[in-house]
Amino acid sequence: MNSLIITSLEQGLIFAVLAMGVTITYKILDIADLSVEGTFPLGAFVFAKFAMAGFSPITSSLLAFGYGSLAGLVTALLFVKLKIRPLLAGILTMTMLYSFNLRLNGKANIPLFSLNSLFSDISALVLMVAVVIGIKLLLDAFLKTEIGYLLITTGDNEALVRSLGENSNKYKIIGLMLANGLVALSGSLMAQYQGFVDITMGASIIVVALASIIIGETVSKSSSFLSITTRAIIGAVSYKLIGGIAIDLGMSPTDLRAISAIIVIVFISYNNFSSPFIKSIKKQGGKARVKSKKPLEEL
Amino acid sequence: MLKVRNLWKSFNSDTDFQIDVFEGFNLEIEKNTCTAIIGPNGCGKSTLLNLVSGSLPVDKGKIILNNEDITSLPEEKRALKLGRVHQSPSMGVSPSLTILENLSLANKKGETFSLRGLVKKKNLEMFIQMLQDLDLGLEDKLHTQVKYLSGGQRQSLSLIMAAMKHPDLLLLDEHTAALDPKTSHVVMEKTRELLQKHHITTMMVSHHMGDALKYSQRIIMLDKGKIILDKPSADVSENELLDIYKAKLAERIIA
Ligand SMILES: Nc1ncnc2c1ncn2[C@@H]1O[C@H](COP(=O)(O)OP(=O)(O)OP(=O)(O)O)[C@@H](O)[C@H]1O
Ligand SMILES: [Mg+2]
């Protein structure tokens, strides 16, 4: 295999962890959580801090997950307790994290080449496949538990959660913590993979995550048996492969961000316009359109 | 069973748009009866149910259920004693989950939710029995996502979910209003069967005079937050109710 493809695969798998995290907020809870723009670099900075203090790469990566969850908790509390809208709550956490990340090591970028990383003794591809499959299986199992189902139902129909005697806010908190933990873990993996930490690492990372999720959904649209975690993984890897090939074909890496945003726009509109609404126009004309719209609205 | 004492509720208080829905409202509901609540649009029927369920806070007054003052209990705590079916068929179910998953959730109500698996084989037979009792063929669709069901099917599912744990009080807010007449009839019949079988005390809001009379033991008509009729259903005729409605409507037009 060509080295570009391998690099794209490896990075795609690192982004798969990010995409699985964002899937929890974006797909399950139906929240656009921007705090991930801060928690992705947070994971990297936390890793750097603890790895430089002599902690093992495994411990440092797990600490990155822990710090990420705490950042998720901050967003959740802003949202749930102080009633700040989720979009703004995420932006506020992201803004606070910017300062926090800089304070953590007192520097905006840190080289990690001299330190041990998870990738020191094992091929990045092999390790990332194992990590991604492990996280996927854990998440799938979690979503089949009583608490997991309540998380899904919180995104689906909060009133039902309350009618079951449960406080739906609890599940928003769990979801945001889990999601941001995974995003921070992904950030720490990226730091270890590229060998440095940089304050700009998180910029537009939400677009990368959304692009991955949306590509994953579109690519595997016809196969409804695929779980949302599998879709996120397929999406993240496809996204990175597409990006890698584009750069290989001569596109400037700095243009990639705009391309990511365009990918999100194109795929979301493709999904919107291939809904039953459009199909019914194509097939049956006006009357059927009104009919088929109604159940959509009800949902 | 349920006592509503000196209830006050306004919306948009201290603005030009203030609406005083209840001003010192009182009501008592007896155990094991179905009480139908009727009245023109905006008279406060849904607001009353929302205040009882805790979806809305009261301004003043007390809600007492089984001699316990529940006025300050949050909605999810009250929910343990209550069941509720709304007008919209998607309000009572989790659309992206299957029938089996929805029933399994409803069956956990009142217990602690943990990291154990939700769907258990041992409940399967009970769920299939419940669905067979509904007679809508849902027992063959256990693994179908609820969003693919019709409104009537979803509403029937909401009903058995709300009633599964035999709530002390069941609140039905126009739960057949979104259904066609035939389906509405089927769901009303199922409602009656369930209520009788498990002796569930019920407050049922309806705009359908015939249904309200047929399926309840007591009928209450509200107008502008006040009770203007309160009789055993057997002692009222549909025409009598319609006459009061017309009179009220005429009053409004003149006023
Ligand atoms: N959340 C709210 N905010 C402001 N006003 C409200 C709210 N809910 C209800 N109202 C007002 O309170 C009054 C009673 O409304 P409610 O929904 O209880 O009526 P209803 O009897 O259920 O009517 P319908 O038969 O149309 O369902 C109406 O004037 C309504 O406009
Ligand atoms: Mg109403």
C-alpha cells in the first residue's frame, strides 16, 4: 500500500474516535456541541503535561479522557443548570478551554518527539484498529443498557424519560461527558501520532467530525443494520482518505478546511433532498407530498 | 384520591398578555372512576392536566394525591404515580426505538436504571400478550422502529406503556383526537378494557361528547377555568351537553 493511504487510514482511525464521540451529542442527543473544539486540544495538552511529568502513555491518554469528560460536564452544567442554550454553552466552554490549554503547560506548542507514546512500540495502524474496535464495542454495549437506552430516549423524546420517573438532564450530562471524553482521547492520540501539540489543533474539528458522521451515514444509508458507531468509523476513515487523495492530487492542505465545510453542506443537502419528501414529488406529485410530509413532521 | 385545592394559574403574569386560567379552582376525583373533562378550546383542560402532572408549576394551591401533597414534587417524581397519554402520537413513545425496546423501557418505570441490558427475554411473553390484547397485529412487529407505525398504532402503544405499571391516576389528553374515527373507536375500546381490567382511576379530556359520555362515569364541563357542569355520565344526554356548548359559544360571539 502506498504510504499516503496508510497515513490517511491511521489518521482516519484517530478521527473515528472523535467521530464516535460527536455522534453521541449530534446524533443521539441532537445537540450541536462546540466544546469539542476545545476538548480535542485539551486531550493533547493534558497528554503532554502528564507524559512530560513521567506518567506512562496509557495513563496520560486515560487522563486526557478524564479531563475531556470534565470539560463536557462544564458544558452540560451551563446548559442544564444555568439554562444556557447548548450552542452557546459549547462556545463558552471552548473559549474557557483555550485559556486553560495555554495555561496547562504555559506554551502554545510542545514537541513530543522525545517522549514515549502509545505508538512507540507498535504499528500505529494495528494499535488504532484495536483501539477503535474496542471503543466501538464498548459503546455499542453501553447503548444496549438501561442507561444507554435512556440516553437515546433523551434525544428522541425527553418527555418520555421524565414520564418514566427519570430526570432527563442526568442523561444529557452523561452524554456530554462521554462524548467530550472520547474527543479528548482522540486529541491525545493525534498529539502522540504527529509528535507535537499545538493550540490550533482543535480549530474546525467540529466540521471534521460532522463531515465524518454525515459521510458515514450517506455511504451506509441503504444498510440499516449498521450501528451508528460503525457509520462514524466508516465516515471518519472515508473522510481522511478523500482528503488524503485530494492533497495527493495537488490540493493545498490549507484548502482542506473549506473542502470539509463544503462536504458537510453537500452531504447534508443530499440527505435532505433524498428524503421521502423529494421522492414523493418525483413519484406521485403534489397530493402524495402532503401526505408523506406529515409523519416526518410528527417525528 | 386526587384533590385539587384552591388552584391558581396565570400565564404571562404581569404583562399585557396575562391570561388567568384558574382562580381558586377546586376538584376531587374518586378512586376507580373515569372522569371525562370537556369544555371549549382554551378553557383550561390541558393546563389542569399539566398542573396535576407537574409539567407546569402552580401559582397557588395544592395538588393532593392519595392524601399526599405532591404540589412541590418535580414532574419526574410525580410520574411514578401517574400515567399520561397526549394528543400527539409521538409524545408517548421513543420513535427511533423498536416496539420491544419501548415496552421494555415502560416496564422499568419506577425501578433504578442501571448498566444491565434493557431488553430481557423473560418479559417477551408478557409483552406479546399485551400486544395481542390490542389486536392490531403489533405482536408481529416487535423489532420495528416505532416511527414506522401509524398514529393509531403508536397511540395504542403509548396507552399500554402509560398503563403498564398501573398508575394511581391516568391522564388522557384528547388521546384519540389525532386518529380517524374508526381507529379512534378501537383505541377508546382498548382504553376502557385496560381501565376496567386494572381498576385505573382516570381523567380523560375529550372534545367528543359521545365518547366522553360513553366511556366515563362522571362528566365535568369547564368554561374559563370554572366547572359549569358536574354530573354522573348516566344522567346527561349528548344533546344537553351540545346545548350548553352552543349557548357558551353564542355568549362568546356576543361578548
Ligand atoms: N404555555 C402557555 N403559555 C401561555 N399561555 C398558555 C400556555 N398554555 C396554555 N395557555 C393559555 O391558557 C388557556 C388554557 O389553555 P389550555 O391548553 O389548557 O386549553 P384547553 O382547554 O386544553 O384547550 P384545547 O381544547 O384547545 O386543547 C388558553 O387561553 C391558552 O392560550
Ligand atoms: Mg388541550
